[in-house]
Amino acid sequence: MLWTRWLVLLCFWGAAGGEQQPEKMEFSPADAARRQRSPPPVPPLDFGFVPAAVYSTHAYYEPGGIGILFHMVHAFLYLVQPNSFPKDLIVKVIQQNMGGIKIEEWRKPENVVLLLQGIYYEAGFLLCSTIGVLFVVLTPIIGTCFCVCRCCENCGGEMHQRQRKNADCQRGFYTASLVATSIFIALGVMMAYAANHNVSGHIKNTRRLINTNIRDLKMFANNTPAQIEFMTAQYTTAKNKFLSDLDNISPLLGGRIHSQLEKEVVTSLDGALRMAGAKVESAIKAMRETKEALENVSSSLQALQEGTAKIQASLSGERASLSNTLSDPACTNGAVSPTCNAIRLTLSQLRINADYSTLSDVGHALANVETVLRTDLTNIVQKGYASFNDTPKLVKDQTRNIVTALPRVKSMLDKIATDIYGFSKMFPVEASLVNFTIFLNDGQKKIESYYPQMDQMDFYRWIACVGALCMVVLILAFNILGLLCGTCGFDKQATPTTRGCLSNTGGNLLMAGVGFSFIFGWILMVIVTVLFVVGGNVEKLVCEPLANRQLFKIIDTPFLVHPAKKNFLPGMLFQNPNIDLTIGSMYRECYENNGLYHALQLETMFNINAFLNRTVYNKDLAKVLESVQVDLRDITLLEQAGRDNLVNFANSGIGLIDYEAYLAEVNKGVTLVDLLTFSADLENQADQLPRGALENALKGHASSIRQIHKDLVVPMEQTMRYVKARSTLSQSIKLLQRTSNDLPVKVNNILSAIDAAEYLITNNATHVVKQETKGYTQSLVGYFTQYTDWVRHSLTAEVAQCKPISNIVDSFEIVGCSFIVDSLNTFWFGLGGCCILLIPSIIFSIKLAKYYRRMDTEDVFEDSPYPGTPTLFPRASAPLNPDWYPES
């Protein structure tokens, strides 16, 4: 029937074997020089538990007290057959006799060797069987001869007992020996009866094992479709989680990027931004100081230029007036001419010393600094942190195409779910299981119909075994009754011819026991020998190798059944003997309660991996995931205009200012010479001239110069504005002189710090973003990987758990070996012991009966007829009979 073929494919759920596995989606990162970080683990999904079947069969047997007897029998069989299991011998015998056993084939040397190896293995059984056969043959012969011999009054048949001094000691020895022998025979009977009763007592357990095994098989068949349906339905869990994460890509991926940046990049970036911020603050401070210094220079220069301009104008007018005075003809006089010439030579000193009008203007440099300060450099750090805090928003903006593709992705996943469900319904698993259940029900009914016959056969078996034991019990009863009657009726004062009736009865019962021993002994030994040969070999060749699984190795031997068929089981089930499937491996998997899919290695026939990879790892889905791209390279901390302003600031012209000229002018006095000294010298020179208009004019000039000093120079030098302007100009010039040297370096430091921070973003941060994006896509794929792994694990360990199959084998071992074979072996072991003990029982009974039976004659001692000799001569004497004497 078709359904029998589907029976072994109960949990089949895969694609046809031989298909190549398609490539999975891989999101391998580009090779980077920086340290690679392993992606975060995929969050585990809870697919629940596959509905498990609770099997009721407990294929375990503990024999209890009778187990001691079983161990005794096993020990005896080990003494008889200590050789290991002849696996190679059996395999060779099977392989060389595949076409049937032919007598002429055994004449070949290789077969003769196998025969000798078999005889060597069975040597213990052959020896014991030979002893049994000899016992069977010799017992009736010896019994017949013994009876004939006794009828001829030989072999102890003479009813005459000679008197001996140690008669009481011998009688006691024979009594004790017979009692001990009878006790051991009784123990053997009880052992055999216990084994016989053990078989009958376990008939109900056999029915229970049959019923529970069939019930488990039904549960196996009924539960498998529900397990497969549950397994296919769990694809929805992975699908919903996939869609949920894809829908929430902004907070999930953005949050992961932000979190990882805080661990790996923000720490470095924080230092870089702090460094950039410190440098920016330092530069801004320098810029402001520069601006303030330039403003101070500009205002101070203006104030100094205004003050010196008035003095310059007054001194210029006075110098011109004095020059006109010295142009008077009176100065050409020879005595006056040297003095006029001397005064004329000092006219050049009558001017201002610090000429601030010649200093360069700083207005252009001040305008450049003001332009740079209008650039918001303080926002660089905040802008750097904001670029990371806005990562989720950036991810959302860059993955809008993913969100818009959600309906299409959902339809793809729904199609995959439909394909998986349709594939699970493609094969008639449920119909096959229904047919299998019907087969189990019919089989159970047939088995139950044999229960009355089994009970009847067991009853006959029990009667037969009890009958055999009754033979021994009969002999044992004669021995016990004979001992009781003989012991109780024995009278030491009575002579052998005058022994009492009770004692004589005891002796007769013992001899009856001997007679029945000869009659039943060989029959019992026939039973023992047959059961020993059958039960012992079944134990050594079937039960023991079945218990240690050596029997499976014979069946699983390659090419055992056919030279062209490697393995027996897959050849029978799948017509493919090359599959590496053995009965031993299947039993181990089922014993561990794994799935039938794994136990039968159905993946070699139906590759579920190929189907899942082809269905779940869809190429269209891979394209959607490959489009998940996030980039932080567009983040700019300082715009190009700000960079140009910083460069312009470095090139603002501060370095072109003639600081030495400024400092030189600041350090000069207001006038080139002291006007008071000049005016005093001019008066002294005027006094050297002849009195007249020239003298008075020169003194008037001296008075004017003194007045200029008093009205212009002294107030200017003493006013705070002049002093402050001069001091401020000096300090500002010195500050600008220092700043002009550090300014390009500070600007370059700012630009380098900003470049370093942007490098962290565009390289390190971008690397982290790639890693997190890869981890995110891998987590999405990981949901389906978890599902496929869960399906694979479920098929291996949870779906269609084949424990009932191993339970059938274990139940067969329990029923066949523990219930039947062990009990059978214990029965013949006990009965065989009784048969062996019948030999000493016969001897001791014959010897002891002589002391209990009434003899016909006895030894009588009388005096020697020769005088002088104390010797007493025994003579036979018949017992006194009153009929022999006449009445008086």
C-alpha cells in the first residue's frame, strides 16, 4: 500500500535531495585598517515549545528477588560459554550461505574452518549436552540392570545385613547426606517453580507493554501533524519581528549607532572637540585681545597725533619767525655773525621728537579682525555633539526608502509564509498517518484476539512444567517420608530381622524413591537438555548481544544481505542502500527520543535546508536589506566661509605693522630738545649780542618758546589722556607684536583640531555606522536564521519523537529475554540441578534403606567349638517363628 511508504516519512518536511544550497545573504564589511568589531548578538526570538507527546511506555524491567536466580544462571552460562560474541563468524556464515545451505558447500576448506570455529564456540554447550545425553541414555540402562541385579539378590538385593561396629556412624552419615541432598533438590524445585510462575505472572505485564506501545504509536501518529502545523505557524513570529524592526529602523538603528558612538567614537571625539574648543576659545580670546589692542592703538594714535600736531604747528611758526629774525642784516656783522650762525644751527632742533603722523594706520587690520569675530566659532563643539544626538533623525532621513518599501516587504514575507505552509501540505503525511492509525487499531484487535489462546497455551505450559516438577516432588516425597518413617521407627535394640513395621516402611519408601528416580530421571534430563541447548544459546546469541547492541552490528554489517547493497535498512525503506543509515544509529537516536527525521536521516532524501534557504533567504528581500545605508560624511563642523575668515584673520595685516617704529616713537619725548633749555640758551646767546633790536627780538623768541613749553608741552605731558594714550599704545603695540607671531600657529591649530574632529566623524564614526548597519541587517536576517535553526532543531529533537520505536525493541527484549528466556533458563537450571542430585540421592537411599528394612537373615555370634579359643563365629540365623516349635 502507498501509505506504508509514507510511514517512514512521518516528519518529512524538506525539499528533494540532491539540490544545491543557494547562497545566503552576506553583508561582509569592507576591509578596513581599523579594528574590526564583532556585530552585536541577535535578540533571541521565542518560538514556544513544540507540542510534545508524553509516551506512557516505560521499557524498563527490574526482576526483583528472582533477579538473584537470573544472575546465577548468567554466571553458569558464562562458565559454560566464556567466549565473546562471534560477530565475525556469524557474518561470514551468513555471507557464504546467502543462496541457501548446501551440504556439498560445507566440504570447502573455508566452510570447514567456519564449522570448526562454531564447534569451538559451542564447546561448552556441546560438553554439557553430551553429559545430558549420557545421563538420558545411561539412566534407564543402569536402572534396568540395577533392578535385575537386585532381583538376583545382588547389588544389595540380598535381605541380609552384616553386623559392623560402625553401623550407627554409617547410618547417621547416609541420613545426613540424604537430608542435605533432599534439601538441595527441594531448593532446585522451588527455583524452577519460581521461574515457571514468573512467566505466568508477567503475562499481564506483557499485555500492558503491548497496549502502551500501541498507544504510544497512535499518539506518535496523531501528534505529528499538529507539531508540523505548529512549526510552520511559527514563521509568523520571525516575520512580525522583522517587520517591526524594519518599521522602527530610525530609533533602533539610530539608537544603536548613537549608543555605540558613545562607547567608541564620542570618547575620542569628546577629547578632540574639547581640544578644538579650547583652541577655539584661546583663539577667540586672542582675537578679542587683538581687536582691543588694535582699537587702543587706533584711539591712542589719534589722541597723540592731535596733541603733537598743535605743538608741531607752534614750533614750526616759532622756528620760521626765529629764522626771519636771524636773517636780519645785523647778523652779518662780524662780531655778531658767529652767534647768529650758532643760533641758526640749532633751529632744526626746534621741532617735535615723537612724530606719530608717520606711523601706519591699523584700521584695515582692525576691520579684518572684526570680520572674523563675526564668525560663530563657539558653535563648533555644540555642532559636533548635535551631529550625534541627531543620529536617529539622520537615519530616518536616509532610510525613507526602506519605510516606503514596507508594504512590498510584507507581501514578500506573506508569500514566503504561504510557500512554507503549502510545502508542508504538499505530501500526504496526514493521510499516511491515518492509515497507520487504522493499521495499529487492526493490529491491536488481532493481538487481543490471541490473548485467550495465549492464556490457554500458558496454562498448558504451566501444567507441563508443574508436572515435571511433580516427578521430582514425588521422588522427594518418598525420600522425606522414608527418612521420617525410618528415623522414627528405628530401634537400636532390634536386630535386622526384628525391625519394626514403621522402620521397614521407611526403607521401602526410600527404595521406591530410587525406583522413581530411575523411571523419571532420564525424562527430566531430556527436558533439561533440550531447554538448556535452546535457552542457553538464545541467551548467548540473542539476548546478550541485544542487550549490548552487538546484534545491531551484525545486521548493520555492509553488504551482508546482498553484495551490491551496502546497508540493509535504507535499502529496505528508501531503495537506496548507499545511505549511511544503520539500525544501531536509528535505535540510539530513538532511544534518546530524537525526531524521526533525524533518526532516519531523511535529510539525505529530502533536504529541508535547501528549501528553507531557497524560500526564506529571498533575493528580493536581500536587495531590500542591502539598500539600508547610513552615512555621516556630510556632517561639517566648520563651513568653508568660516575657514576663509580664519585664514583671513591670520593674514589680516597685523604682522605687517612696523612695531619697532611704534615703540620708537612711543619712547621719544614730545620735543626733540627741552624747550626751556633751548630758550635759556637762546637768551644767553642773545645776551652776548650788542644791545639792540636783535637782542630784544631773540629774547622775545626765547620767551615765546618758553611760553609754548608752558602752554602746550607741559599740559600735554601732564594730562592723563596723553599719559594713558602713550602707555596704552606701548602696551598694545607690544601685545600685537607678540600676537602677530602666534596668530598663524593658533589659526592652524584651530583648523587642525577641527579637521581631526571631522576625521573622527567621517572615518571612525562612519566605520562604526557601517558596523552597526551591518549588525542591524544581520539581526533582521538573524530572525529568519533563528527560525530555520529552530526548525532544524525541532525536526531533530522535538517533532515526531521516535521513542516508541526504541521502546518496541526494548519491550521485545524485556518480554523475550527477561520474562521468557531468563525464566526458561532458570527453570532448566533448577530442574537440572535436581536431576544431577538424583544420583547421590539414589546412592544414599539405597545405602540407608539397608538400615531401615527388615532383613530375612542376620549375623548371630556363638562360642568357638574348640576349647581354649575365645573366638566367636557369626552364623546366619533366620528370625524366630512360633510355627516352627510344637506346642507344649
